[in-house]
Amino acid sequence: DFGAMRVEATSAYMKFQMFTRAGVLVDEYTIGGSAPIVTSITRQNASPTNAGTVNFQVAFSESVSGVDASDFILSTNLNGASISTVTGLGNSYTVSVNTGSGDGTLRLDLADNDSILNSLNIPLGGVGAANGNFTSVDTYTVDKSSPVIISITPASLNPTNAATVDFAVIFSEPVSGVDISDFIPISSNGAALVNITGTGTNYTVTVATGSGNDSLRIDFIDNDTVTDLAGNVTSTGFTNGG
């Protein structure tokens, strides 16, 4: 059939397309044109995290199509972690990942299988699987374990006749939200909490010793106000201090 040749030319490529009089594309051929590449894979949520799902943003050097879950692999030690959805268009896509169970790390990489194409049908990295692979530098730290107190020990001389004494409190990991309301003095002589200082895993609780002779300890009350960096709250109290 008769037809016409349509030529699209830029400084980077020239594309020839043969159309019939009815507008049917018979054939096409491209000279030149660069292959698309992945420019970045970045975290879109806070890390560390205890979330069930986290997102990665994948950026390409140009608009591409054919991006799906089969183009990605997870580097992780988390049980049950998996890619759940891939959304987006053009040169930007979002990959949602199920974090599975337990604590660990999670990274998303791209494994080139030549299914991702640009508008000229040039595959990622050029023709040939794996030449468009991309290893991310962004990793999620997944923490789903509740912080706990490891120890509460006297930090002052013992025995003592001091009006105030200190207790050293050590948590299993850095926490925030620790205040006087999280502790209670165990004594029969009117002992009272005076002050608390510290940060991260180590805190010092100052207690007024009250009157008379007695033994004194402090217990931790689990009131769900102490959280770790991932947002996990304490799940148990502590009554075994010195």
C-alpha cells in the first residue's frame, strides 16, 4: 500500500516510521538515542520504623514504561518481607514494601530484565539483562520490639543517711518520654521522687529518702509514655531494681 515516512529528529536520535494511507504503522527504526537509567532509589518514610509498610521512590533518567514488581529485589533479613505494589508513571515510581515480622534491615534494588523501556523502546541500560541494575544506598532499619529496662541500680553510697539518693536506670535502647511519672518509690518512710535527668539509654532518678530508717528502691511503671526511636512503647514494668 502507498503511504508516507514520518521522521522525528533530535540532537540525540532520529526515528523513522512508515505509515499507510489508512494511518497504520508498518515499521519503524531508530538511529541513536540513549538508554534510560535509574538515577536513585530513596526512602520515603522515617528510619528506624515499626511500620508494616514502607515506601521507596524510584527515579529514572527519563520517562519509561513496563515498571512492575518483577523489576525489583529486596535485600533484607526480615521474615516475610515482600514487594506489595508499584505505582507511578513517567520517570517517577513508588514501590511499597511489606516489612514482614521481627527486627532487621530492608533495602530495595532494581534488577534489570530489559522489560523497562523508554519512548524509543530502548531498554533500561541498553539491550541486555542486568546492564541497568541499580543498588540503593538507602536502607530502612525496622524495629518492632518494645524497649525494656535492663537494670535499676543505686548510684549513691549504700548504706546512707543522705536526704536524697540517685538511681541509675538503663534501657535496652535509646528512648524518649521518660519522666518522674514513670517511676514509683518503694518505701514506708515518705520517700518521694525529686528529679530525673538523662537521655538515650541512660537516666538518673533522684529520690528524697524521707524520714527514719528503711530500705528504698524504685520501680518502673509501664504507662505507655516511653517510646523508642521507631515509636514502640514499653510493654512491661520493672520491679527488680537494687
